[in-house]
Amino acid sequence: MSFEQLPLSVEPPLDETFATYVAGANAEVVSLLQSESQPLVYLWGSHQTGKSHLLHALCAEASATQQSLMYLPLAELKQVDEPEVLLQGLAEVDLLCLDDVDQVISHRAWCYGLFALLNQRLDRGSGRTVITANCSPQHLDAALADVQSRLQWGLVLQLKRLADEDKLTLLQRRAEALGLQLKDDAAKFLIQRSGRDLSELLQQLNRLNQASFVAKRRLTIPFIKDVLGY
């Protein structure tokens, strides 16, 4: 992928804010993420723990206070030929969010670029860098030991998966944001029948939203069965 082809106009979803994040067992982590002013934060957790959502929430807050910011979805950018070119000029932004660093950390070019950028930002003495990954910094498969060591200097926070009751709350909040009412019995039925996978649940909710709009029907259990074939 050439520099000219890079998808740099990434706009974080407007509905992914701290207000819409269901913290569950992660309440303390979220509080630290909002209140801590450490220059480097490393946020890690398994799939579906809401890492990207929290980065989007940080971006929303920074944007509201007129801070300069950059959000980079590294999983989408890992095929970049010259990552050091992509990372140029990011030492000066107030908030830098690097999502899914584990997707690029095994590539030497990315490691050298990230190491140089982190050093520049730390030497600058202002601004904040928040990095996400699917594992702790000690377990990264890094091509450069120095960058792995550098990632351990900051505040390291771990996210846990949501319990079923928290998923119910999340579904109901998302439904409300879509202008729908998802009662407890319907939400529990959806969770039980969709295998509890969070991304699958949200996809099913989007399907139900479209079907509800067309049919002008409420999200009852019979309607959910009809739409999703349960």
C-alpha cells in the first residue's frame, strides 16, 4: 500500500463515547483512562473488550476541547510500505491513539517508526499517547526489543470481557440510541440465541433495527424470531 492510498480520513463513530461504554468490571480502568494524565497509556484486552470504543471516546473528548488528535487503526494500515512516513508529524498532536499495535509490532519497519515516534513524544514532554493491543506489553511479538521495553514505561491497563448482564445493558443502550425499545425479556432472548458473541449481537441488533423500521413493529420475542429465523 502506498502513502497516497492510505485511509487517513478515519472518523471515529459518533456513538462510541464514554457515555455509551458499558464498563462492567472495567469501571476502575475507565476511570483511570479518563483521569490519568500520564503521557503513555497501554490498554490491552482480548477481542470484544471495547478497546477501540474507548479510543473513540477519548478522541471525542479531545475534539470537544479543541485538542489536536490523530487516531490510527493499525490493523488497517499494516500493509503500508513506509510506516515511518505515515508516522511523521505526529509528535506534536495533543492526543495520539494507536489501535491494535499487536498487528504491526512484528514488522521491523513499524517498530523503528514507532520507537522514534514514542521517543519524540516523550522528549516533547506534553501530549498523550494511548495504545491498544490484545496482550500485555511483555507478551508482544516485537521485532525490536527497545520498542517493547518502551511500551512498558507507561500506565498499563487491562480490560476484561463483559458479563451477560452487561451485554444486556449495552444492547439496550444501543437500541435506545437507534430509537428502539428493547425490553429485558427480548434482550435476554437475543443474548441466549446469538451465542453471546458481542459483535454478532450488535450485527443482529442492526438487522432488527432495519426490519423494525420497515415493518413498523416493536422488538418483541416473536418479531425477533421472525426476523432472525430462531
